[in-house]
Amino acid sequence: MKILKESILISWKKEKKCTGKGHGEYGCGALLELEANDIFLEFQEKSYWSVADEDFNSYIAHSYNFKCPCCQKKTSIDEKEIPKNVRNAILSSEKTKKDKQKYFKKIGYR
């Protein structure tokens, strides 16, 4: 296949330092050039006390992250730093990956 015009998704790049932000650890400080395929999602269940309901409520939050090739530590990246079309592509690929894993598990692969 021949690329006639690159999409914004393919050509998006961002310089970020490995800091370990969002993961409770320190990164190595390497300056990295990120592309869309370097970013992945992590999901975490969060809980809070609701005065109105007088009960604990929980929800699933996600964060955008990258893994440093030098020290292998993860760093979170603010979603405002990622263009909307790139965020949508990442969300879509994660959903596809989860569906694929679920399918493989269903047919007996692990």
C-alpha cells in the first residue's frame, strides 16, 4: 500500500520527559519523542463517599501513559496534551484489544 497523504494521527509527535508521574515512582529523566502508538491506557477503579447518598460510590477512570524504553517505568500524560483524534484512536484500539482478548479467552486461548 502506498501512503498518499499521512493522517494527523500518524504524524502526531510530542516530546516528554520520563518522570514516573502518576505511578508513584521517579523516572530516569530521558527526553523522549512520543508518537500515538507509544501511548496506552490504564484503568483504575476509584471510590468516593457521597454525602447525598450516604454511601460509597465508585467509577472506572482511565489515564494515558507511556513506558520509557530506557528505564521501563511508566509516566502519565495529561489528556489535554493529546489531540482528540489521537485520544479517540487510543480508546478505540483499547476497546478492540479487550474484545480480542475476550474472544481468545472464550475459544480457549490465554
